[in-house]
Amino acid sequence: MDEQLILEVSQVTSYIKEIMDSDGLLTGLCIRGELSNYKTYPSGHHYFTLKDGKAALSCVMFRSNAMRLRFRPENGMTVLAAGRITVYERDGKYQLYCVSMSPEGAGDLSVAFEQLKKKLSAEGLFDESHKKPIPKYPHRIALITSSAGAALHDMLRILGQRYPLSEVKLLPVRVQGAEAPGEIAAALDHANRCRVADLIITGRGGGSMEDLWAFNEEIVARAIYRSEIPVISAVGHEPDVTISDYVADLRAATPSNAAELATPDKQDLIVRLRHLNSRMAQSLGKRLKLSRQQLSLRTSARVLRSPMEYLEDRRQQLDSDMERLAQLMTMHSGKARTDLLRRQERLPAAWQSSILNRRQQSGTLAARLDAMSPLKVLSRGYSITEKSGGSAIRSASELKAGEQIRIRFSKGSALASVDQIMEE
């Protein structure tokens, strides 16, 4: 009996690994399976299991390959994983070393788009409450796009035609490729930090989903969301929808449409200004006509045509009022008092009491008025000294030597001249 060959564990494992590495089928596999136990380690490596109804396969995707993933793998997702199967010698198990992965049935970009859309929507980045109004008459417009694209020339042409009063500033960025998302986000932040404009348009012309992908990146979406300046998203053509469109304050179907939405049409403004000018002229004409009518009416008034006649009428009215006042003061005597008493007898007791109270009040007020009357003072031998203008003189210091004064008595008055002033 031949002596049995004895091998070390590492020798057996290495032998199996060499066999598997030399098998062409195992070095270029594409495996369909359901993801489970998916974990991402701080090193950046991804570890997961692919399984179907009958078996399971351990898998690893190193950091360099995982960075190229367009979507976020999740447990339960059916994927197509490409790579090679070999033995991990330390643990003595075989596993799939995955180099690429895509969702089955849908492109990885489509899945990534839906995943990011769901995430940002849950955070409130698409809420209407965060949308800022677009200025009606923007003074400065910042264009964040490629300086070499046709979209830029279309926007500049339309902006110049519609609203040449607005100043346009270009912040050139790449709109395609790995560096594009970072440049677009940095330009948005710079525009806000330096307040270069009061409106931003960002976007690019049409292309495939891969070409437009920079505007589906999370870094761009968050830069648009934190922008204090209103942002119009203008990416691709009408059917193209990006994450930027959802976050922006306004979505435009195309870059040309964005230029139209951002500015008023100068022709419409000219028509409106002419209409307003016509209305203003009509309004001013009506006001001027009314003012002239009011002026004509007032200049024809009697007080302006004959001021002295107006004053005479007022004087007569004053004399009439004084006579009525004197009659009221003498109502307590004579026939007027008798008539008042007769009327009072026919009134209810409450009314009679009210009239009595009013009569007493009237008598008291009449007595006060009589006591305060300057004529009452004059009747006791006093006089009133007035200046030529009619104002009463209260102090000798108001007089000057040689000045003419008027002295009023109870009956009549006299003119006098000041010879000497004695203040004490």
C-alpha cells in the first residue's frame, strides 16, 4: 500500500484557488441574485450576500469599485453582479469579488434617481413652502452653465431681446462629467455669498440621462435648496426631468424657456406704459377741470365779490342774535312769564320739573353773564382804555408818550393823548 500524501491546509486552499482562478467561467461571471446582509464598512468596502431560493453566495466589492455605483444597493433588491469567484484563503471560503452591479429590470441611473428623489422629498426639499418668488423685474441675472454650450447663446439672445435693462453675469461651469456637480454647487454658493444677482438660472441643453446626470446629484440639489437667491432650473428639453427641477423655485422646460420666464417682454411693457400714460393724462385732465370749476365757483361767491356787504350781513345777524338773547333774559317778567306759566300748567309734572330746573339754570347763567359784562363795570363809574386798534390796555408799559388812546365810559367814549407815563 502506497504511503498516503499528506498536505497542509494552506496547500489545499492554494490548490483550490489556483483551479478556480484558471477556470474561465469563474473569472468573468454575471450573477443574478437578491441582496441580503448588505453592509458598508468604514474602509469603503461593501460586503453582502447574493441568494436565490436554493443557495447563497458571499460577495465583496472593494472601495475603488464601490465608488462607481450610481445607485444605493438595498436589501431585497434583485441585481446583476459581475466579477470573479475565487477562494479567500484565510477563511477557506469562496466568494464573489464584485467589480460592478446594476439593478435588474431598470438602469442604475433610474434607480439612483428614484432613490434620491424619495430621500430629498422626505426631507422637505421639494415643499412648495420653501419656493421663493421670482422677481418681476430682475436687475441682475446669473447664468450658471457651460460657456461653450448652445444653451448659453440662446439665453443671452432672448434676454437681450425681451429685457435689455437686466444685467447678465455668466458663472461658467462644466455641466457634464465627474467634476460638474461640484463646480455647479460651488458656483451657486459663490453667487449667494457675493450677492452677484437677484435671480439665478442654472442648466444646460439636451442630452442623454448620463449627460444630464450632474443635475441629479445630491450636492447640486442641496446647493439649490440653501440658495437665498431664487433659482430657475433649465435642464434639457421638455420631457427631461431632473432632481434640480424639483428643488428649484421654478422649473423651465428648456434654457430658452427659462430666459422667457425670468424676464418681462419689453414690448408688453411699452404697451402697458402707454396705456398708463393715457389713463394718467385723462385723470389729470379731469382733476384740472374739476379744480377750475371749483375755483370759478368760489371766485363768484358773494364774500369775494363784495366783502363789505358780507360783513354787513354778519353784523345784522349779530344784532338779531343779541336782541333774541335780551328777550330770553327778560322772559321771567311780563306777559312772557305768564304765557310760560300757562303752558307749564298743561305739561306733565316731570316736564314741569325739568322746565323749572332749566329756568333756574338759565337765571343763574344770566346773572353770571350780567356780572361779567364790561358794561356792568362801566356803570359803576369805571372806564376802559384802549389803543387805537381796539385792544384793551392793561399796563402803563404798553403806552408811549404822544400816543393816541380811546377811553370808553358807560355812555360814550373820548379820544386822548398820552403826555406822561407813570408805571407806579
